[in-house]
Amino acid sequence: MTRHKKRVWELDFLRGFAIMMMVFDHLMFDLKSLPVWFANFHDRTDNFIHGLADLAGLYWRSDLRAFGHFFFVALFLLVSGISFTFSKNNLKRGLKLAVVATLISIITYVTDELTGLHVFILFGIIHMFAFGILLTYLLRRIWDNDVFMLIMGTTVVVIGIWFDFMNLAYAGPLDVDAIFKVILGMRWYGADHFGLFPYAGVIMIGTVIGNRFYHAKVSLVPQLRKRWQASVLWSGRHSLWIFLFHQPVLMALVFAVMYLFGYHI
């Protein structure tokens, strides 16, 4: 049996769908940022470009975006929590992601210093994902019990809701206290921010679902092999790489097009 046949297709599909929605969300972020990134934006009268920026701005400020953003991130993390139960070495997996997260912070900080584009990421989704996996691994080592993990995960989510995670105040100047609050999810900072509360709790709950429903590590849903599924399934199988590189690619395309239209930073 090939590796492809061993995969649980519905998890790849849900993960792929979620990551595609994240890519769309980040494209809207890039488009709504055009007036900030390009110094001569308001000096030009390209109706199409200005219309795109306005439309992206409306989307970014809408309740649809606020709800959809949380829903698709939660879906991605829930599936990741289920996948946690498939992995043979979550400690190694979490540590690798922590290294990637550190590189993201370094690269975005240097980019910010050189360009002033406000792209620095202190504690984004990859940071939270890495810490969430390591925290879940630690809790499972302390007591590998699904009821315990469900209680812990639910508690983390409830505390995050109590923090009002969708309406956090800006952290302001970074000091030790501010960084600690950003990591926990009590304040926000940077171009991409996801605190441990409530998001790490979704990963923990996902591990319970994985243990209870996917203990045999096989698909539970008959697959309807349709052509349109291929791109979604591919995205699900390569979600980490897509997440790491989609924003630089999107920004490069946006800047290339804008320079062709005569805009400059």
C-alpha cells in the first residue's frame, strides 16, 4: 500500500480548505495595506487598484472576516490536534517548528528594519503551533488521559474567551512583561499574532478527537473522488510549506504588479 493511500483524506481536505482560506485572508491583508505600503498610492487614480484596496479594507473590517478568521484557524488547529495522535515523535515535531518560528521572527524583524513595512512577527501562528504542540506533549506525558486533556483544552479556550482574544489591546513597547502577555494571548503585537489562549486549547481538544475516533488511523468518511478535490487535498498534504512561503510569494507578486503600475514605496 502506498503512502498516499494510508492518508486520512478528510483530514487532508479540511486542513487544505482551512489553509486556502488563510491564504485568501492574507491576500486581503496585502491588498488593504496598499495605501500604507506605497507612498504615492493616493497620488494616482487607478480605479481598479484603489477599488481592490477598498474592497479588501471592507472585508478586513467586517464581522464575516472576524468570525471566518477564527473558524478556519480553529479548524486547522483542530485537525492538527487530531494529527498529533498520528505522529510518532511530537517532541521532535514541536522543536522543529520552534526553530522555524524563531527564523520567522528573525527574518521579519530584519525585513521590518530594512523596509519599514511592519511585517515583524513576534508570536504568530507557527510560534503558537510549536508551543501548543510542546505544551500538549508535556501534558500528555504528565497524564495521558483524554478526560484530563479535554478539561485542560476547554479551560485554555475558556480563559482565552475571558481574555477577549478577538479584541485584544496593543502590547505597546516590548518589555519582558509585554512579551509574556503577547505569548499568553492577553495582548497583541506584530503582523501576525496568535496567543496560547485560546488556540493551544483547540489543539489539545483535537488530540482527544484523534484518540477517540481515529485510533485506527484510517478514514471514517468514504471519499468522493472529484477533480476539484485535488487542489484542496494537495494543499492539506503540504500545508506547512504553503503557510511558510505563501505570504512572501503573495507580497512579491503584489509589489511586482504595483511597480508595473507605477507605484513605489
